[in-house]
Amino acid sequence: MTLTIWVDDWQMQCCGESFAPGDVVSWTLLEVDPEEYADVVGGERAEGIDFREEHHGQGEGYVPTSVEVVSIVEVHCRYGVLPGATDKVNHPVPGTTVLVPVEKADGWAKARADVRFSGYLVTARRVTDLTEGAAAFGR
């Protein structure tokens, strides 16, 4: 069974470690409310997100989960002040999502016209038995 995990751009840029398909990683996974991601990835795609990766304190008390990365998709979208908003804060603009399959995630993405990199959608499998090599590698 595969999981879909959201990985924020800023978390990776701050102190995340690069990963690629086939890598085994140990992440703190928090359940998500798909509605929180609907404007960024689209409603249908958001419904498939199971968890978000967290390594900045909100996951205190959670045990890291080992997963094998199956695939990675960069998520880009436009940000702007939404029509009728009074707060003048930029938000994801619904319907502007651009998904780009990639072979490695390092927190940075090639700039694309009219959209901004937001994060990754990672498809992964839970790992129950780590090989010695993967455990020694720390992933």
C-alpha cells in the first residue's frame, strides 16, 4: 500500500535532506486535512494526501516512520491576494497548479513562469524491515 505525503518547500530548504525514488527515509508524519491543500494541488489531488512531513517541532511525541520513496512530484502554483480579500495576504490561487515529476528532491526547483514552487507530493511505501545498509545510512 502506498501513501501520499506532502513535503513543504520551506521545510526542505531550511534543514531537509535530499531524497530520491528508492531512498528509505525516516520522517515524522502528521495526518492532514485535505482541504488545507486543495488550493495548492487541486481538490481531487488533495483528497489523496495522507500525511505531511514535519521536522520543526509540531510532531513532538510522534515516532518517525520509515518509508521508501516511490515517486516525487514538484508542486508549483500562483500566489496572490484573492478577490474580495481584506487582509492583502498572498494565498495559493485555485486552478493554477503545475505538477512536475522529478527524480530528486532537495528543496529547490527550477523557476517556472507565473507560478511558485510550493512543495512536493511524495508517493511512498511503509518500510517494516530496514536492511543494515539503509539503517546505517540513517534513512
